[in-house]
Amino acid sequence: MTTSRAPLFLLAPAALILLALVVYPLVRLVVISFQEYGLRAIFTGQAGFAGLTNYTNVLTDGSFWPVILRTVVVTASMVLGTLVIGMAVSQLLTRLGVVMRTVVSVVLVLAWAMPNVASSLVWQWLFQPFYGVLNWLITQLRVFGDHTQDNWASHPAQAYTIVLTLVIWQAVPFVALTLYAAQSQIAPEYYEAGALDGATTWAMYRAITLPALAPTLLLVTILSVIWDFNVFNQIWLLTRGGPEDATLTLGIWTFVKSFVSNAYGQGAAIAVISTAILGVLTSYYIRRLVRSGEEDL
């Protein structure tokens, strides 16, 4: 009996931490989404039951469907860009020598390890009007005229591009290094056999590399969808959801409703809806990942 309970005692600390950091906040979030939770509730500790009012207000808000569509498009763009560039960098690492591969890997790790708040502030400085580095460089070319006063964040397309580029730049190192680690485990005999058969590099990549990387690609895709769907710091620090709501995603909308409008109940409702959407988006990939793991056993 003691032996059978030993694993439970070993798992108990981790289970308690998960309950405190994941389960309780999630349950609390759902509870608040059904309450009239505002500034008064924060100070008094008492919040009335609102039923489905918060959800009704959110679903009938004119911003709801545009924000949903924008969030899906932004997430898809970030994930696709991250995966494509990450796969390219991973393939590049396999072709570099030891010294250059080490240098590139260190640079990737440093870029990935930088806190996103710090990197977002640096990115903001690069695109600042009047004293931004990019505006200064464009002006120094003396081809496009004086662009020192250009405000990149004031144009929807440019603001979207800046945010997209920043998030991809921060996410590529993890994807590239993870895929490279998986790719380095592929036996070289497969490529030697393919070369003897006269297969091109692209043909071997499709027939050998991609199938071998499929489980890892699936994992990084799930993680990328979760991270990019919930991206907040980069968007808030660079554009605050603007201009003209061009970068207003569910994460930003939740923050605005909760901490700008003080409608915490509606903010919680948006967060619950976001969690449900994220669960739907990732459920297919998680099932495939679990299925592939069972097949490997």
C-alpha cells in the first residue's frame, strides 16, 4: 500500500501548485464573468449575480466579431511566419560549420531570452518619429525625402506589420532551435540513401526531413498558437490596439474592458470566450499529438 501511494506523494506538490496557479484563477475568472464586478465590488468585496448579462453585452458589442476575426488573422499570420522562418533557420543551422552554428545559436538564444517588454520598448524606439533609428536611416539615404517625422504606429497597415514582425522575431529562435534539435536526430543514412537514388535536396527534405519533424512541428505549432493568440505586451506597448483598432485583439480588448472601462465582469467574459476559442483551435492538434505519442509507444 505504501509503495502504491508513493507516486501520489511525489506528485502532490506539483498538483497543489497547479491548483493554486491554474485551476483556482480559472474558476475565479468564470465566477467573475457571471457577476456585476466593478470598482465597487473590488472595494467592498461584494458582487451581485449578473447571470448571462456580461456575455450578452460582449456578444452584442459591435466590436466583438471584428475583434474575433482580427485575432484569428493576426494569430494565423504570426504562427505561419514563425514556422516558415523557423524551419528555414533550422535548415540553415544543419548546413553551417561548428563555429558559425555556435555563433548563430548563441544569437538566437539571446534574442529569445530577452524579455518581451524590453524588446518591445527597443522596437518602439526604432520606429519613433523624430528620433527613431529607422526614420533616420531612411532620411539619410536621401532618396525618399525627409521621413524623420513619420509615425509608423499611426497607419493601420504599418502598425500591423511592426507588431507582426516583432512577435515573429521573438518567436523564431525557439522554433528554429527546437526543430534543429529534432532534425539533428535524423540518421544521416537516410540522406545518403536518397542521394544515391538521385533525389534532390528539396525532394529529400519533403520525403525524409518533414515526416521526421512532424511530431515536433505539431508541438511547436500548438505552442505558437497559444502564445500568439494571447500576445499582449508587444501590441499594448507599440500600438495600444490602434490605430483605428487595427491591432485590437482579444487580449487587448480584455484589458481595455477590465482595467480601462472597469467592467471586470465583461472583461472576464471575454477571457472565458477567448479560452474557449483557443481550446477549439488547439484541440485538433492536441489530439493528433497525443495520437502520435501513443503510436510511438
